[in-house]
Amino acid sequence: MKKIIFMLTTLFLLAACTGKKAETQPVAADDGIDSTFQYKVDRFADIEILRYPVPGFNSLSLQQKELIYYLSQAALEGRDILWDQHNRYNLTIRRVCEGVYENYMGDKSSEDWKNFETYLKQIWMASGIHHHYSEDKIIPKFTKDYFVTIVKSVDPGRMPFRDGMAADETLNEIVPVMFDPNIMPKRMNQAPGVDIVKTSAVNFYEGVTQKEVEDFYNAMKNPNDSTPISYGLNSKVVKADGAVAEQVWKLGGMYDKAIARIIGWLEKAAGVAENDAQKDVINTLIEYYKTGNLKTFDDYSIKWVKDDSRVDFVNGFIETYTDPLGMKATWESIVNFKNEEATKRTKIISDNAQWFEDNSPIEQRFKKSEVKGVTAKVITAAILGGDCYPATPIGINLPNANWIRRDHGSKSVTIENITYAYDKAAEGNGFNEEFMWSDAERDLSKKYGSLTDNLHTDLHECLGHGSGKLLPGVDGDALKAYGSPLEETRADLFALYYLADPKLVELGLVPDADAYKSEYYKYIMNGAMTQLTRIQPGKNIEQAHMRNRALIANWVIENGKADSVVVMKQRDGKTYVVINDYAKLRDLFGKLLAEVQRIKSEGDYEAGKKLVETHGVKVDPKLHQEVLTRYEALNLAPYKGFVNPVYKLVTGEDGKVTDVTISYDENYVNQQLRYSRQYSVLPLKN
Ligand code: ZN
């Protein structure tokens, strides 16, 4: 039995490319965020790099700003940990490429060089050589020979052949990994019938089989423990002297040097914490980094859930999406502060959590009689690090340990300055004109798109994941690999169902009873059609959130067929989603929610598998090609990443901090290169 992970969520924005218009967001002029703010930073391959504003930063107290500064340093120090976790050759490849990029004296106008530059930008975006989203290896568009030539042309003294490796030796090691499509083709492999540990390129396991790892952890677990430790969360599994063993990520263990730096900044942060509770949170996290003790991590998580300070942060080994076995967590960090105005919206939702649970369309026996600890807030991100950078979530719901969520609740956040930046960058990009059926849908989107999108995220994160319960004796991991997409399906359906509820008008969350239609249309269009822009021709849908969206869209189309609730219509050789009956569509969402809840509550693996495999995996190749062609003509990037702002400490003559400034002038290349100089203390091999 492997660990239960699936409740938790980092919700990735798939709506980034819908071109919906944002409502105005109040930003103070003294924040330097006005109509000249540059949201777009760079564009290459399938990526667009954006910049996010941090409204309100300048209005924080000096102490809060200083706290954010230290936490932001701690957030950046973990960058190389993630790179190494993704693949054990990543740091070598990046450093060699950066060495060439900064020191090459030859022709920089050639096609080869441009392709090399693009490759470097791509691996920066993915924190490694595998695509951040598809997880397929990024194959360079320049040749092996070209690469070897430019590497060798650079003065070796300027190259990062650390650890005493010579150029040839290094090249012999990394060239096959970079160029051979058969070597480490997938960061995480989930294909059925193979050893997913041995065939995944992530650096969580080395020299061990899937069975050995499973046996290793099964022996540790006590199935009757009601507050189980998250075994395996912070370690790599290896063979040592023929026996399976863990290398723990902690001070004095694996990733020692980076973790020491993180601790150093956290200690400074503790010195300017807003209150004693927050100081205790930070100190407990430091203790965990020093010992690697997962029990301490649970203590930290419980304290963190309860801390409601204005400034907040995540820093550690958190999400397990990248591990084929769902146990090992990638390193991430996000530092933020509460957006007090927008938090009023999520507070209304939280305050009514029990009403939503009681009125949910699921069977009575699956409902929670008491919904606990639903806290929610809207935050402003101040820095993104590790697995939150450059691609970032728009909502977070933590901690991940199910028993902590059960006994202590969870913290749910919506990151509004990120969604705002997406909206601003997408203005007028032609997407809605191409894919929406008519002006009616486009007008809905213009009028309500931003609001209902945020509300969908709020409902998904604040209430969706936390609603419902398992029947006694049901293994939380019974749905295995299908658990993750089904959990996202459940949370999304909960949000969709309630978006159309008159209760939302009554609570003042939406202006009228039509607002939800905007989100309904966009959701189905995305799930059934436009998200296919993220899939390469001939490939299936793999990513959990995409599977969930396809599942919902395709299921309602199929099950509403008799009444033509939602249909795919042709016009001028193009396919469109047309919703004929919004009210009936809501009923279908409710029906599917009831079924997905039943599957989860009863641990009905076979039914869950069938649902996902039937509606959430396969792609109609004809429609896929059409969508790709139409999308390509718009010349939009399907994936977005972000650069961070730059914070600087200002000190007086006595060395005391007098201010922290924020600026937005660093571009993508300079930021990545600076991070590689400033926050890169790990050896090539860890
Ligand atoms: Zn979710």
C-alpha cells in the first residue's frame, strides 16, 4: 500500500490562454504598477514568460517587508534541489550550457546558436531536460556535433566542469542523455505493465526496482496508525551494500549545502517574524531541515495551518506529482501576503462551508456531518521558487497529509496577482474569437469570466477537496493511479455545481443568476477541445488535471446526448462547443459528482478506472489536429512561466535595514543566469 497523497492540490491554470478579460484590480500608483507595466517578458518554443505585479508590497510594514526578503532568499536557495530531483544529470547539463552561453565567442547569429539558446530557455522553464508539463524529454534542435564543438571552443577554465571532471568525460556523460531519444525519455512514466520506478527519469530512485521500493515502505507502515507519517516524502531510495536504503534530504544529508543556506535565511526570517506563533512555525521548519524527521514535519504542518499572519510562505518538500509512486516530494517555495480585500470573498465561502456540504448532490452517507477547518484566503505572491517557478500554481491547498487535514484542517489559497497577470497578458489575443461559438459566449466571458474563474478556484480549493468522506475501512489509496485525476474531478465538479446555485447570488458572490454560464462554457470548451493544444499529435492525455477536465467535459456531452444539452457543432469546417441547456448541464454535473464521490467513498477502483479511461485519456485524432491547426494560427504559447520581481535590502549607515525595494526590470535570461550564480551551491552529483 502506498501513501495517500491525492487530497492535496496545486491547481495549475489551464485557463491561461482563454483570453478572458480581467476586471480592474485596484493597484496603488506608488507600487509602480500602472498601464506601462510589462506583463510579457519572453517568448520561445511553446512557452511565454510573463511578469507578475505585487500590488500592496510597498504598503507593508518594514518588518513585513524584511520578512518577505529573507523568506524570498530561502525560496531561491532551493532551486538546484529541484533540478537534481528532476534528473541526476540536470545540474551538469545546465551548468555546461550556461558556461557556453556566457562564454562562447563564435557566431551567435546562426540557426544552430538560436536553437541552442531556445533549448537553454526551455530547460530553465522545466527546471531540467524534461518538459515541465508533458514530462517528455526536450530534444534539442541542434546536432550533437554542434554541441560538442561549441562546448570545446570555450576556455575550460570558464566552464563549470566541477568535481574534477574533464570536458570529454562530462560530454561523454551528458551528450547521450541530451540527444538520445531512448535514454530517459520521460521524467515520470506511468505506462501500465512496466516498472515505473526504473523507467522514470526522476532522481528519486537509483538501482532499485518498483517492487523493492514498495516492499521497503510497506514494511515501515502500520495500517492501523490513524496519524501516519508521510514515509518516503524527503528521501531518495538507493541500494547500499546490496540493501535498499534512504538518502534523506536534510542538513548533513543529501542536498546539505543548499539546505544549510535555506536554514540560514529562515533563521533571519524568524528574527523578524510577525508574532510568536509564526516564529514557532519557522523554527519548527528549521528543526525539520536539520533532522529530516518527518514527525517534525507534521508538527510544522499543524502549526502552519493554524498560523494566520499576514505574511505566509511554503518552503519544503511538498507535492508528490512528480513521483511515479506518489511518495517523494519535490522542493518548492512560495512567499506571499494576504490580500485583505479579496479575502472577504473566500471568507464568505468558508463561513458557509457546512451549508454547501449539507446541500451537496452526493449521497447522505458520504457527507461530512461537520466540515472542519476550512480556511481560505486570497494572497499576493511575492516570490516563486523551486517547483513553483517559472511555471506556477494559481491556488494551493495544503498540507497534504490526510490525517492533518482531517484533524486540523487545511489552508487554501488563491493567488490572485498571478491570475491577474495571466488575464492582462491574454487581452486581445484572439483566442475567444477563434474558439467560442458566438458573441453571446464571448460577452459572458467578458462580463463574468474573471470573477467566475476566481470563484471556481475558490470553491475547488476551499470546499471541493475538503468535502465528503470515506466510508469506514476504505483505503484512501484504493483508487491508485486514478486517485489523482478523480480527486481533481471531484473538486472541480463541486465547484461547477455550486457556481450555478442561487445561494451564490444570495451571498453576493455573483451579481446575477447568469454569471455561472461563462465558466460553464469555458470549462467544457477547454476540457473537450482547447486543452488539446497541450498534447502532441498521437499522444494520450496523461496529466491529472487535464484528464479530469476531459473526463468531465466528455462525460456530460455523452450523457446529455438525448437532450442535446451540450453538442459539438460544425461551422465552416470548424468544430465548436454549443451549450443548449445550462440548467440541465448543472444537473449532469451534480449526477457525475455523486458518482465520483461514491467511487471515492467506497474505494471503487474498477468504476474509477473505467470513468477515467473511457472519458479522460483518449483523444479524437481528427479533432485534435483541427484544434492544433487553429491554435497554431493564433501563434499563442500554450504554457506560461513567470519571472520574479527583484527585492533589495536598503541599509542605513549603522547597517540597520531601513527599507526593502521591489523592482520589475529583470528579464528571463538575466534572472536565470543570476540565480545560477547566486543560488547554486550543490555539486554536479548529489
Ligand atoms: Zn485540486
